[in-house]
Amino acid sequence: MTSPYPLLSILGIVIVALTIAASLIYVERRLLALWQDRYGPNRTGPFGLLQVVADAIKIFMKEDWVAPFADKPVFILAPAVIFVTVLMSFAVIPVAPGIIVADLNIGLLFFLAMSSLGVYSVVLAGWSSDNKYALLGGMRAAAQMLSYEVFMGLSLMGVVILAGSFSLPAIVEAQRKAWFVIPQFPGFVLFLIAGLAETRRIPFDLSEAESELVAGYHSEYSGMKFGMFFVGEYMGITLISGMISVLFFGGWLGPVLPGLVWFLIKTFFFISFFILLRAALPRPRFDQLMSWGWKVMLPLALVNLLLAGAAVLLWR
Amino acid sequence: MFSVLRTIWYVFLHAFQKRITVQYPEQKPYLAPRYRGRIVLSRDPDGGERCVACNLCAVACPVSCIALQATEDENGRRYPDFFRINFSRCIFCGYCEEACPTYAIQLTPDFEMGEFHRKNLVYEKEDLLIDGPGKYPGYNFWRVAGVQIGGKNKGEAAHETPHVDVRSLLP
């Protein structure tokens, strides 16, 4: 199942992904404000919608400063890496029937590989900044993302067992009878937590950790390079939300409304949930994070995988 | 684990609560009567300046933002020749109001003093003086002070018995 107009869907997905990621800055501020009994940005334009434009203009006008002590080529490369890897992952997401950039038969593995590559961005940024806080942030990110990737992959294998395919459109089609969140609820919870850790969002933002590490791995970044980390993070949220809705909530499947709308509704629901988590949860200590990952989540993922495999063997 | 879920739920419920933000330029916040804002110089009920240029406010001011020069009028009544408050320094602590022996200097519930030029934040006496008596409507320092000035002899102040010429009491 390839797209009838490949260029059109490539352009469409890139533009929509970037637009959503940029407007998430506004959405996040408004939603956080809602949950903190405030209003958030509501002055620029109707409902403050032009805040995104104002922010974009401001960040483009900023001086693009590279610290003289930084490792220059790596320093410049690092923000591009996160951008590229996240955008590459969007290639395998089936937005609606037929609207997909590349229907790989190992789409899920491609997604996992790309999100693993994303860690390079953070580590290289932390390393090339030649700043102890940035380096600490980069090291934390490396340890965190490596350990959370392990059970991120494992938590998805239950879905793969049930669907019998690594191809994401096939996984969506396999959910016609029931969304995978019902038989694979533990897998869903595990993937949600791992996804949070992958995007370095607030409960797991130890690599950024404003209260301890200045701004972590992007302490030394300014201007659009910082903006790329920022937008990359928001694209990561969009990506993980999209993956959750594809893998566990039936992607484009839904009554009445067209598939694209269903996909967007589900994705936006999980984006909002990520923002709610940011509003609600504190950041754990680093050793808590690691032991939680290795001692709780990994065994749970393995048990979940075993049970899913056993169930499929028994009843099919 | 349960507490984490409960936290998320409670934070979510805040979506349905009233927002406490005051939408400032359209909606003014309530300022208490004793709010310490813009400083004014008040007048007696009969319209004279209350300030006697004693310099206590300038001394009490922790950031030295008050400058004044004392002078006397033809009746021997002290008043400030100039009185200047630099509001770009003022921290609105209210010490000047506490130090003032004549209730002349007062802080008012008004903070909308934004300016584009720093110089415009230096208020002269004309800018500071108000027409009324401010927070103390009936108070007139010269009517209760036992000092003799032109137009008011000893014993003519409020709550004072008329001056007695001790020589007339001789047997």
C-alpha cells in the first residue's frame, strides 16, 4: 500500500508535522495554564494564537552564537541530528489509509532505530558544548535513553505478536476488531512511559533538569540551534503520540469521521496527556529513574511479552 | 504508584476550576486602602501645604529618593522650596509616610506610573501635591501644633486654652 501521490504526502506530512510541533509551544503553554488556573498567552492575536508567530520571529532574530570553546562542527551538527531522526520516523507513520511516506515492512523497527539515533543528538550536544552541566545532561540522556529503549522495543513486541507484522499499516488494519490497548494494556502503559523517557519530557527530563543543570545538554545553545532542539522535542511528542494512537488505539480507524481526523484526534489526545503529565508530576532522582527502568519496567515488559506470546500460541 | 495517578487526576480536575488570573488592563485588581503605591503630598483642610520641610522623610528613605529644600514664608511658616521624589529609585516601603510628623506625605493605592523615559519618573512638588487632605480629612498640623506663627498666636490652636498673661495674675 503506497501513496498515490508520494511527493504530496511527503510534503504534507513534513509541513503538518512541523506546524503541529511549532504550534505545540502555544498549546502547551495554554494547557499548562489551564491546569494551573491561569490563562497563558492570550494577548497576541485571537486567543493568543499569534504567539507562535511572535516566538518564531524572535528566535529567528536571535544571535546564533557558538561558544568559542565548543567543538564547532559537532556543536552545529547536534541539533540537526534530532531534527532529522524525528522527521525520518514520521516517514513510517500511517496517517490515513494510503497517506504514508514509506510503507516499510519493518516500519516499527525503523521507528525504534530512528528514536535510538536521536540520543546521538543529545550526547553530541552535551559533549561538544565543553561545559560540565551540558556534559552531565548529555550523559544522563545517554544512560536514560539506552535503558528505556530496551523495554520500549520489548513493550511493542506484544503488539507485533498480535498483529503478526512489523508494518504499521498492517498493525492498524489488525485492530479492526479491537484496539490493541485492550489485550495489550500493560504494553501500552510501558510504551507510554518509555515514550516519555525517549522524548525527555518532564517527569523524565533529567537531561535538561533546569533546577540542577542550568538547561542540561542545550545550556550553550542559542538562537535557532536551540529552537531546533525545542521543536525537535515537540516533534518527538507528536511522534510518540502518533505511535501510541497507531499501535494501541487503532490509528485512523473510527466511525463516521474520515481516517485522518480520527488519527489527529487520537494523537492530540495523547499530546494533551503528555502535557498533563508535565503539569502534574515531579522529576525523579536519577538513580530512581535508572532502577525503575531496569528493575521494574524491563521485567514487566518481559512478562508482558511472554504472556502475549503464550496467549497467541494457546488461542490461535 | 496510586498517588501518581491521583496527582494526575487532581491536576486534570483543575481544568474545570475558575482561573484566578486578573486580566489586568481591562480588569483592575482590588487594591487595599493601605496599598503602598504612588506617593503624594497632601494639604490641610484649609488648603495650605501640610509639609513643613522637616527632612524626616528624606532621612528615613532607605534609597535616598527624596530631595527637598526647606524655606519659610512671610508668616514664619516652614514649607519645602522644592520637593522631589525620584520614582525610579523609590521602593514604596512607606517609611517616609511613617516618619512624617504632619501626615503630609502619603502613599496611595495607585501603581500605574509606567514611563518610557527615566527622567519622567522624577516627580516635582507640582506633580506630588494633591488638592485634598488624603487619608486624614480633619487634620491640620498648624491648628494642633503649639508653635507660634504668623496668623496664629499661642493659645489659639485647637484644644488649647487661651494664652494667659502671667503678669495679670499678680495679686
